[in-house]
Amino acid sequence: MSEQTAVVEQQKTVHLIFTRQDGPDSKPYKEEFHVPYRKNMNIISAMMEIQRNPVNSKGETVAPIQWESNCLEEVCGACSMVINGKPRQACTALVDKLQQPIRIGPMNTFPVVRDLVVNRGRMFDALKKVKAWIPVDGTHDLGPAPRQSAIEQQWRYELSKCMTCGVCLEACPNVNDNSAFIGPFAVGQVTLFNAHPTGALNKEERTDALISDGGLQQCGNSQNCVQACPKGIPLTTAIATMNREATKHMFKKWLSF
Amino acid sequence: MSNQTDFLNRRLHSLLGVIPVGFFLLEHFYTNYHATQGADAFVEAVNFLWAIPLLPVLEIFFIFIPLMYHAFYGLYIVFRAKNNVSQFGTFRNYMFVIQRITGVITLIFIIWHVWQTRIQLLFDSTPTAHELAMDTASILSNDVTAILYGIAVISTVFHFCNGMWSFLVSWGITIGPRAQLVSTWVWIVAFVVISYFGISSILAFNDPNFAINVTALQ
Ligand code: HEM
Ligand code: FES
């Protein structure tokens, strides 16, 4: 009896439907796989199973699924993809918690390189655009940093969790081919660096860049970003904070012609 | 230096939605609500408005141009969004979509409404406030028209109230989740109250007695 259960257990499979694409300019297509179930599987381990035995549900041997991943613990953001309609990290998407068939596709907000690999380069461009750093480089001694209150630190800690995964861009209705919106995450990063006592020295520069074309103003308050963010970053609070900064900034600029 | 015209256009769109267009909406509902006190009160309210000096200038610069800017820039915003409520069925995402749908309904309604109650009147030689009251009553005595007006009123009030919620975020007045939640409730109440005023006015004009009273006044 127990031997029989073991056999049934072994035959249990996971049904996956991928949206695949062979290259940046190729047409996307669907491909289904049934991979043997193991306890505590996640989407990455299911795809590794396909790598080991790249045979689709029709029994054809095909090229294994391509994806990106590094940390496998939801801190690098590389493995973001759309799983059952929601953009999220594959490494923390547990098969046991997903309804089957599991539908997996790339985050189409970004250019698809191959299968689930997308080019998130625009996020890096956005960070450069809004000057999301603190310029303290130099050879001379800058002295000790200013003291910071624990409350400030906690606020910034939340904002600093961003891993540029791209989920908030995928979730935002205003980030698409028709718009130049750089995305909610960039607003969070400006809030982070502007809130830093040393970073605040370059506050105006960042705010100025954030309200240039495709910036903060493109937010339409659907608030999907804060719901979708895997790190629970208070993105909408950051957006409203920067809206207040931008209001002040606008009047200051106007009154100092 | 970076280009900030996009920001200024968007902020102008947001501001004009409240001042003067939102303000005008409230004024318009206030004037029309006089109809519930009878034809007399409505005629008096209209005459009060008509006594404002330079009224055409006010109408063009305080209502028409700001509304057109808000409406057409609004359409541009509407068509640039890729709505995704089927993927993200949250309250705010629904509000986002409904804000856009009600904006379009409002635009269609305003064109029809201005045509019916304003442009067509211009064809008459200068109408009196009585004639205006009479015309409005005859337009709204048609139940189908009254229902369409009712839908448009609710849609416009929704757009204004949810727009106010979003205005407070866009200008950085309601920042945290708690402030935004309180604001949601405040604007839900405002939506109910303003809709009540609007619908009562339509019902007043729709009432056959209203037209009889206007005729009696003349
Ligand atoms: C009675 C007329 C109208 C009033 C009182 C009004 C009022 C408002 C207000 C207060 C806002 C909020 C601004 C903000 O989010 O910062 C808004 C937003 C908006 N309005 Fe209107 N509006 C009117 C007509 C229209 C029309 C005709 C359209 C055209 C489609 C339109 C499209 C929009 C859009 C798309 C938004 C959202 C903007 C965003 O999310 O950033 N509105 N409106
Ligand atoms: S692999 Fe780093 S977040 Fe999934």
C-alpha cells in the first residue's frame, strides 16, 4: 500500500505554461511542460527541472527555458517575471501556493531578450537621470557623518530595500510604450537620498531631475505599485512626499527668477 | 537644464480641475438647486448670475478655456494609460479607471448639455430668465433625457470628488496612508451629498408642476 502511494507521489507533476520568445525580435509563443513534482518546489526549481530534461508536454525535445536569477532569496530582483498574472520573483513563488496550470511569462514592460530574460536597463537609466546617489567621493577626509535619529533611519531603511526588480513598473498602468514615465521605484529612490542628511545637500538637483519629462507628474495614483512591491516599500507615501517637495520646489523656482 | 513643461502641464491640468472648473461645478449645482424651491427661486438665481458684470468674459476665461484645457489634456492622459484592473483588482486601481471613464462621459455630456441649454438659446434673440427656465423644464420633462442627465450628474460628481482625492495627493497635501484613507471617506461623503443636490435639481425640472409655475409667473 505504502509502495503504491509512493508511486502515485512520484507521478505527480506540475503543469506549467510558458510564454516563450526565442530572441528580441521573434514572435512570442506558448509552450507547456509537465515536470515531476517535488516538495517545496519554486518556479526556479521547476525551470531547472526543465533544464535537466527539456521535453515539453507533447514529448518534443526543445531548448530549455531561459531565465535570470542570482540570490534565490528575493533580494537581487533578477528573477522577476509574470506568474499567474502577477509580476513577482520566481525564486519566492512556491509551486504549492500557486493554482495550476501555472502561467509564466516575461515582464513585457521591458524589452524581452529571450524567454523570461528581460532588459531592465531603463531602470538604471532612470536612476542616473534622477541622480540616485550621494556624491561624497574624494581623497580628502570629509569628517564624520551627521548624526541621524532612529526614526529617520527606519524610514530610509524601508526605502532602501529597493532591488530594482521592475515589478512596480510592470504593475503601473502609466508605464507603457505610450508614456515616458520612469516608474514608481525612481521616486522612492529620490525620497531615500533626499532624506539622508548628507544626501539632502543635493536635494534640489534630484527634485529638479525627478520632475523633468517622464517624471513624477506621470503618476495617476492607481497605487498598484505599493500593492505589488515585493519588498513592501511605501512607494505611494514616497510619491506623495515628493509631490509636496515638487510643489515647494516649483514655487521656489518661480519666485527666484 | 531638464525640460519641465510636462510637469507644468500636468500640474496645470490638476489645478484647473479644481479651480476654476471644480468651483464652477459647485456653483452651477447651487444655482440649479434653487429649482427645488420652485420656478420663482430659480429665475431669481439666474437673474443674479446674469447681473454679474463682464459675464461673457468670465464665462470664456473662467469656464470655457480652463475646461477645454482640462478636458483635452485629460483625454491625452486617458489614452496613454494601459489599464489593468483584471490583473490588479484593488480599490484604487478601480478608482483610477473610473476616473478616466467618468472624464470621458463628462466630456460627451458637457458637449450635449452646452448645445441644448446654451448654444441653441443663442439662436433665439436674447432670452429672459423665464424663457430659460421654461426651456430647461421642457428639456428635462422628457424622462429619458432626465435619466441621461442623472447618469451624467453622478458621473461628473464622481469625477470631481475622486479628482479632489487625487488632487490632494498630487500636490502633496495627503501624504501617508492614513491621511489618504480619511480623504477617501471625506470625498465619499461629498460624492453622496453633491449627487443628492444634482439629482434633486433634475427631479425639480422634470416635475410637470415646474413648467406650469413658470408659465404662471409669466
Ligand atoms: C466638470 C468637469 C470636470 C471637473 C470638475 C474635473 C475635475 C477634476 C479634478 C479635480 C481632477 C484631479 C486632478 C489631479 O488628479 O490632480 C481631475 C482629474 C482628471 N480629469 Fe477631470 N474634471 C472635469 C472634466 C474632465 C473631462 C471632460 C475630462 C476628459 C476626459 C477629464 C479628465 C481627467 C483625467 C484623465 C484626470 C486624471 C488625471 C490624473 O490622474 O493625473 N476631466 N479632474
Ligand atoms: S533570484 Fe534574486 S530575487 Fe529571485
